[in-house]
Amino acid sequence: MDSDGVEGLFDTFLFLMILSVASCIILNSIPTLMSSEDFERRDKAIRYADSSLEAILSSTLPNASYLGYDGGKIGLANDSTVKEYLLDETYLVWKGRQLSSFDECNSRIERMIERLVTPAYRSSLVSSIDDGGGFRNIFALGDAWDSAGYSSTRLFYVNGVAATVSLILWWT
């Protein structure tokens, strides 16, 4: 050690540099840790949306019907699933049928979704069809169309036309 204290000053400067670099490394790793928690939360929400959509689509809809052009009820088979009903509805609305023709069963489906999906999420079931220019939303049950939430989508074909049904969830 020299008597002028230059070596001590050098050691202090070197210690502060090492401390600064270590602090930067630790502070830069915090967002990575936070994003992995966000990713885990997002992954759980998407898996929840996926299983919820599967449960909704596979549920039966007893006495499913819609209104015909003459105002009379057109019934589907008694063991029809929500998936079958929604695909028929999507195709018919796309072809020009009024969405209001399906109000009674759509209300039943909305209540089913409200009972199935945890109150921690708001939800919407969106039905789309590929009309040759890409998928176009036909109708939504719930209060979101293109919400930036967590979603699950299934692709089906109705009379040779591609259709999707999506469940969108977002935190309340």
C-alpha cells in the first residue's frame, strides 16, 4: 500500500464498478422474472378458456329451436349440442336470417356460459365465418367482439364453409 492513498482510491473505484455492474444485472433480471409470471398467468388463462370452450360446445341444448320466416319454431334434434346449434346459427345468419330469430336459445347459451365461467372473468362467445375474404365475425354472445383478452378458438366446416367459434375471456 502506498502512502499517498492512490491504491485505496483505485480499490474503492474498482469496488464501486463491480457493485454497479452487479446491480445492473440484478435489476435487468427482474422484468424477466415478472414476465415469466405474466406468461404463466396467461398460459393458465388460455388453458382455462380452452377447457371452458370445450365444455360449452359439448353441452346439450334441450328443445333447441329458432324462429322460421313465418314466425313458427323450427326445432333441432333434442340431443343437439351447443356446437351444432351455433354452427347452424352462424351459417343461417351469414345467409341472411335475422339474429333475433335465435334469441331464445342464445339467452339460454349465455346463461350457461355465465354459470360455467368463473366470475373472475367476463366472457364472450364469438362466431365467425370465412366468406372468401377472410374470417368475418357474424355475432357474439356476451359483451365483447374483439377484446384483447385470453381466447380459445375451434375451426369447423358448415356446408363446406369454414366457421370458427371462439371464447374470449378477460379479467373483471
